Amino acid sequence: MLSISIIFFTFFIISFFLILFKFATADADFTLLSKKQVKREEIEDKVVWITGASRGIGEVLAKQFASLGAKLILSARNEAELERVKSELSGKYVPNEVKILPLDLAAGEESLRDAVERAESFFPGSGVDYMIHNAAFERPKCGVLDVPEESLKATLNINVLGTISLTRLLARYMVERGRGHFVVMSSAAGKTPAPGQAVYSASKFALNGYFHSLRSELFHKGIKVTVVCPGPIETSKSSHAGSSNQAKSTEKRVSSERCAQLTIIAASHSLKEVWISYQPVLAVMYLVQYMPTIGFWLMDKIGQRRVEAAAHKGNTYSLGLLLGKPKKS
């Protein structure tokens, strides 16, 4: 009888979330949605350093921060693209208080130390107020046994080791000033299993653990941390979009502009962790967080099908994965 009750309870929960998936229009968690707008006074006149600023969400973040009156440091490996982004900005401190700082997170600690010293010297008397960790390495989805060693090393070197090293070096300056805010662009894949993205998921889980621990250690020294966990994000509207271009995909994605807006709202309200996504990803995150047995069962159910969908360029976020093979895009 007990097992039958568990089965009925499980189907009830799943049915409830299927209804939620169909009718809910939320694109972020409830706490974030309760914050209606940016607290501009927390952004204006502040120094904001953005990695991965040459395209995608990083580019959009740069444009929105600039329009809110922030001073900017833009970093990525491609200096020409950073100059392009700078030329397209508008705001109180553009162009004189927008600095270009080429950066390769995999270049090693000495290179990162030099970058931190330069960043701290750009605006005498200010230093870096917000460090936006946006740069990341991600390869197309594939099975966990098919990840090449080169991809494994690149993902961990850039997403984890480089980001943590940069943080260690910069945090010392922030602690001396008694203030500083790290905004970490993590992922929904850092909160739930991500079949087809095992190594990327591992890198984001690592970031979540590190930055929540850092905040707990340094909170009383004035250090804040906001971890942002987006689901699928649309970047294809820009002609400069990267490898995540999904213009012809059936996947429902939050726009880069909306993701950036919600990220800045979260940072300005000093929220500790926020989730940004449409359904079904958002509901799956709630399931895994609050009902992990059901959430993990669900992910086990769709895991292999999701890898197959990725191989056929299908919708890897479809509810159809629960029922069988999803339609191709």
C-alpha cells in the first residue's frame, strides 16, 4: 500500500508541474520577480568590471550598465570586439570612463594579477565595485563519455580555475576597502543535472559552491555575492552572437536583454542567488531544490533522450522528452 501511495503522490506532483509548465509565464524565480526595477543608486557612478564583454550577455550587460551611469572595464580575449562594444555604448561616462582590458582567464595567475592591478588603477580612489564574472567556455551538448580531454581541460581552466584565481586576487583589494560585489553568471546547469552538458554542469556547480562559501566567509568584511543561474538564453538576435546561436530552434529562450536586466536588478538588490528561465526549466529547478527525489527521477527519465535530441538538433528543453523522441527543430 505504501508503494502505491508513493506512486500516486509522484504522479500527482508531476501532473501539477505539467500544468504549471503549460500556464505559467514567469521568467525568473519569485524573489527576483518581486523586485520590480533596478535600484539605480546602487549602480550609478560605480566601477563595473565585466568579463566576456565582447558578445552575448556580456555585451548587453555592458550596454545596460553604461546606460545606468556606471563606469566600465570591459574584458575579453578579442580586443577589436571590445572596441566595437565600447563604440556602441551610451551613458553618463561614455566614452572616457570606459576602459578596455584584454583578458584570457586561462593565461595563468601572473597574467591575471597584472590584469587586476591595471583594473584597480583605472579609476584612482575608486577601485572595482562590481566584478561581473560572465566569461565562460561551453561546447555543444554531447554524451558524458564523448567529452574530449581538450574540452574538459578548457572548461575547467576557464570556468573554474581562471574565475577563482581572478576572484582571489581582486577580493584582497575589496576587503581592504571594506566593500565589493561579485556577480557570477552561473547556470541552471549548476543547480540541476544537465544531461549532455556534464562537464559544463560540473564547472557551474563548482562556481556555486565556491562563491557561496566566499560570501559566507567575507560577508562581514563588506563582500557581497550574487549568483545568477540562467536557463536557455537567446543571443541570436545580435549579428555578433556566438556559438549558442539558436535562431531556428524551437526552444523557448529568455532574451539576452531580459537576462541582463534581471541580473542587474538582482545585483542592485544584493540578492544572493537568482534563477532566470522560462518553463519547464524553472519548475525543474524548483523540483530538484525542494523535492530532489522526484526531481532526480525526472532527470533520469529524460537524460538519454536529451542527449539524443541534442545530436539531432532538437529541442533539449521540451516536455516531449518525458513522452518519447522530441521533434527536430
